[in-house]
Amino acid sequence: MLKNYPKEVILKSGEKVILRPMVKEDEKKLLEFFLRLPEEDRLFLKDDVTDPKVIKSWAENLNYEHVIPILAEIGDRIIGDATLHRRSTDRPHKTGEIRIVTDKDFRRHGLGTMLAKEIYYLALSLKFSKLIAEVIEDQHTVLKACESLGFRHETILKNQAIDLKGKKHNLIVMTEDVDALWKSIEDLIHKDTAHYSRG
């Protein structure tokens, strides 16, 4: 789990990136990261991330039991934020929601896909049974990243996402049944090794 961090990964561009959980001291750098985002990216986030009070609240109320924020960092600069949220209404907490935000300067370097995979494998290690990603219909890159990990379109909620300017957008709910995935993997392993049986 989190004891495996920090990790060093290499982007397509050859740049080295450090992945690690957010800590309280990241407040200032995280705010700077969100302030660098283009307005069209911030429109779809669930919170006003340009408000210092919002980021301060996150930093002061870190609780990895409910939200695990993994930051991508080059030098002293945060370039990505991926979070795994436990659905609080779920008992036990085995359903997770993933959210990913990346620096615009690193979007064609494989950062988004790498963060999606990282948060996905983190969810697997924590034995989540189901993962959910809510994606605005126009966010084609995010949709492709989720699809590459096996997420399937569950439903489209018409005009259910309201951006920070009050405009409505269609929201695509994507899900990954982790339990079913593990069952498929186990079946494949069993099938591949069956002919080695001495029985």
C-alpha cells in the first residue's frame, strides 16, 4: 500500500516523476498546481480548487482511510493529482471513486494514463470490489484512459454535471467490477495451469 511510496516513474518524454501520497506541507504547491490549470479544466472539478480555503481544508483534514491523494512531482513542482475516494455510503467501504487531474504541459507525455494505472492498482491492492469514474462526456482523453483500464460505460446522466459557470453537461458513469476481474484472472490462471496437474 502506501509503504511502497515514494515511487519513481518515467514518462514517454524520458522525464523522471516521483509519485507519493499528499502530506499537509503540500498545501502551497498544490494550490499553485491548480492555479496553473486552464479554466476549462477547472470547470469540471467538484470543488473550486482556486480557493485557498479549499486546499487548506484538504491539507488539514487528510485521512487516508477516506481519501488517498497521490501526487506526481518533478523537482519541487506538482504536475498531477490522482485521488481514490471511498464511498462513505458503502458498508463495508469496498466501492471507490477515482479522480485524476494533470498539468496541461504533460498531457501528451503519458502522465494521465500513468496516474490512472497507479490509482487503479492502488485500489486493487486495497481490495476494493468496485470502482467508479464519473467523466464529463466532452473529456475524451479521460474516457479513453478509463476504457484502457477496463472501465465500462454504466449510464449517461443527461445534464447532471454543472460546471463552475453553471452550464450543464452530460455525465458518463463508468464502472469496473474488480471482483469479476479477479475471477476472470483466476479462471485464466486455472485454465493455463490445468494441463500441468498430476491428478
